[in-house]
Amino acid sequence: KALPAPQADAGRPHEPPRGETETALAALWAETLAVERVGRDDNFFELGGHSLALMKLQMKVQRRFGVQLPLRAYFESPTLADAAARVQRESEALAAAQGADLDRMAALLDTWEN
């Protein structure tokens, strides 16, 4: 409570989120941080993010996207655009892994049928 209220960077123009992942992630950030809007270049921590908010966000990201980024990922990619790119890469990697598992199961079933 003793910390000053976070303020948007007045010198930087607002650039709205692009694409589905950025838009969905921006909504999660806005909800978690209780801010009105989040732009592509906004930094989670500069918007008032802290460790507890980060834990809440991580749970929301896991529910929405089905991926759990390590906490350090948010420090390494603190802007919305960078975080969304990381979420997208993790989602694609997970989908590829699940597809490979399905391919292996199908091959095993084919072997049993012959």
C-alpha cells in the first residue's frame, strides 16, 4: 500500500494488441492488474505487476492457453508482445507433442491390427 500507484508511460503511444494470443493475454493482464487497457509494448511490472500478481497470471494463462510458463519467462519477456509470442510458441510445441503422441498410438494400433 505504501508503493506509488503505477502510471502509464505518457511518452509512449498505446499500441493495441495484435492477434488472438496478444488480445487474450492482454485481457488476462488487465484483469489481473486491474488496469483499463494493455498495449503490446506495456511491461507487466511497470503496470504494477508483482510476485503475487504474477502467480495469479500464471494460473490464468494455464487455464486459458493450456501452458504453464516458468516464472522466469515473465521476467525474460515482460512486455505483452514478447510474453504472447512465448505463450504462442509453448502452445504450438505442446500441440506438436500431442500430435506426435497420437501418431505413435495410431502406429501401435496399426501394428496390433495386422
